[in-house]
Amino acid sequence: MAENSYVPPVVTNSLPEDDSVQEAEYFAELQCHVNSLLIRGIVFSVIWILGFGSAYSVFLAFQAWRIIRRSKGAVRGMGRVWWCFIVGGIGIGMLALGLILMFINSR
């Protein structure tokens, strides 16, 4: 079995100080990491898994949003971040509504 050698890049507030090639590679790695976060977020927002998938989707969206914000426009994906926030939030709301209805009906 092949071992997964992917290690997500370390997100810092500063850019690499070398040349523009290294900077481009840095942002390309960040973009790949954000893409993988958001793909998982979209999948889990749709799958739902009794609200846990939606909560995980919102968590992943928050991580991706922080990376995008710190990149100052070099990393893209805000549309997918909003998708995860909105659809994941709806799933969490459905879970909360279901729990409230179960509590009311049990009385």
C-alpha cells in the first residue's frame, strides 16, 4: 500500500523572501491545500451525516477562509467557502430544529 506523502503547507503571515518563483510555488501549494479543504467541505455539506458532516463543512470553510484572507488575494475559492458556510449552516440548522422538535414532542 502506498503511503500518502502529502503534507499541507504551513500557513504563516509572511511571504517567502527569496524570488518570485519560490513565492509562486508557495501560493500554488496553498491553493492546492485550500482546494482539497473545500472539496471535502462541499462533499460533507451535501452528505450531512446527521449534522456532523455539516459542522465539519463549516469548520473546513473557516480554515480555508483564514488561508484565503491571509494570502491577500493570491489564493482563490471564496465562492466555495460561502457554499460550505451556507449549506453547512442549513444542515446544522436542520439538526437543531430536529432536536428541538424531538424535545417538544417528548413532553
